[in-house]
Amino acid sequence: MIALLFDIIGMTGTFLVVGSFFLLQLGKTTPTSLTYNMMNLTGAILLLISLCYNFNLASFVIEIFWIAASLIGLYKYIKNRSALATS
């Protein structure tokens, strides 16, 4: 039962990461949008959680980088939004 829970968490993360990429390719979002970066961040975190049950070093490392990239994107989003608000 616990394996199923971690599989569901991992599949949800996969759908979020892949879904954000599809939205980007369909022109429904931009790489600088809040939606795109939050979907990527949440998906990567969920995949990282699922890797705690079925560990794979290569997948773990790529999710760490995916989280870092998403956090950079969110920082830039917030920075640009605050710059627009002050101008």
C-alpha cells in the first residue's frame, strides 16, 4: 500500500513537469510565468519525495537541479513583478 502511495506521488509530479512543458509548447504559458515555474517546482518536489521510497541517484540529482532552476525562475518572476509595481 505504501508503494502505491509513493507511485501516485511520483506520477503526479511527472504529470506536473511534463504538463508544464506541454503548456509551454502549446503557447499557453511562458517560461517566466508563475504557473510554469510553480508546476515545475511542485512536480520536482513530488518526484523527489517518490524517490525517497525507490531511490535512483541520477533521478535524484536531476530533480535537485530542476528544483533549483524553478526557484531561480520564481525569484526572477517576483523580482520582475516588484520592479513593475514600483515603476
